[in-house]
Amino acid sequence: MKIVAFEHDDAVQVGTVDEDGQVSARGEIAAFWRDPHAALAGTGTSVGPLAALRQRPAAPPTARVICVGLNYRRHAEETNLPIPTVPVIFARWANTLAVDGDGAPAIGDKFDWEAELGAVVGRRLFRATADQAKAAVLGYFAFNDLSARDYQMQTAQWILGKNSDASGPMSAIVTADAVGDPAAGLRISTRVNGAVRQDSSTADMIFTVPELLAHVSQAMTLYPGDVIVTGTPEGVGMATSEFLHPGDEVEVEIERIGRVRTTIVAAPAASA
């Protein structure tokens, strides 16, 4: 099942998309995430084709967007950093999330791509085991962790370079039952202007999705709608000094989940 959010009747709604691209509304976004399983169990209300709707990120505005760095072995190797023994965690603001087709302003001279697998929580988690965390995953999405390396690398804290406007484009969410176990290996790739820049497998992840969620839940409660994005494979622009510029188009695609496409645009003028 594919889950999207969209503008309808002066509100942001969450709905499901069938094989013909028709959308059934399942409730206003805050109400949906209070009990997503109940919302998905209903029949929904038809609102027409997805192509005719203005999409919005399916994660709620209250979501904690938890990010993981250096979580692919070959990516850690290409950056000449040690393989982590504990997950490297940082955070995004939910208002940096975007959707397929949105533009992202290029910030600085080293604006970079990062293909990532995202997962969304469907049940409350606190001090969970990996098995409990796995059962709590509602679904998965493709994510591009667009990174302003000029700002990311100024200090050991990465948050500034990871929170520029519209720098977190995410695909529709595909429910976990339709994806299977990402640890078994899903192809994950990035194309820039049609040329492949990343082409790897989620089997190269150091920490699996359940392990990451269980780890985070030891210190903080996770709620339905919270998301975790799980790191990028090798092939980032920083490794070869190739970066994104206005006019570039970048696509992240993950097997069995889908893709998210972003056009890079010029940064807006400074405030007066």
C-alpha cells in the first residue's frame, strides 16, 4: 500500500494510492497519525488522481526526523572515517521535508546528494527491542538527504548543513508488508541529470532499521509519524568534488519503494 499526503478542502490530508494512481483520503494529517493503523483499515473517500493533487510530505509536522550518518560500510571507507560501533545520530527539522518534483535551493558551493532509505514509525516505542522496533515500522520511503557541505563541515555538529530549505525530499511511503526486510538488500541509487552517481544495496548498512530504532528508543519515546533516515551509500559528490548546481535534476530511487526527483534551483535573495 502506498501512502501520500496532499492538499484538499483547505487542509493537508493523508491518503492511499491504488495501482491506477487514484487516491482515497484517510483523514486529516494529524488525525491520521494519531492511529495510522485504524485509518488504513477504513475504506477511505475517493478524491481523484494523484497527478491532479498538490502533494505534501506524508510525515506530520510534529515528526522528529532522526538521521543517521556513516551507516554504509563503503561510504565510511570513502570518507576515510572509522566504521562506527555506535550509530551516529543527528536531527532534521520537519519543515525541511519536501516531495517529488519540488525544487531545492542550492546552498553554498558544495551542495551534495545522499540517497537514503527512510522508515516511518507506526506505533509508540520506548526502550524497545529490535524485534519490537521492526514490528512498529509502518512503512519505508526513498529520501535524498541534500547536504550543504560548506556548513556541515564547519564543526563536528552537522545540523546546520543538513537543514537548509526543502533539502529533505521524500517519496510516498510504501507499507512494510509490501517492501519486506531491507536488510536482505534493496538496490538504492542516485542519478544526477540522468547519470548514475550512487548504485549500491541496503545490505551494506552497518545498523539495520530495527537496530537503529531500538537504539534511539532507549533515550527517547518514538511516536507514530516519527521518521528515521538511515544513511547513504558510497558515491556522494564530496568524495569526487562534484556538486549540485541550479538547473540540475537529481533522482533517488530504491527498489520496491519508488523514487523522489528534485530540481536544484538558485537560492533566494537575502532578507532586506
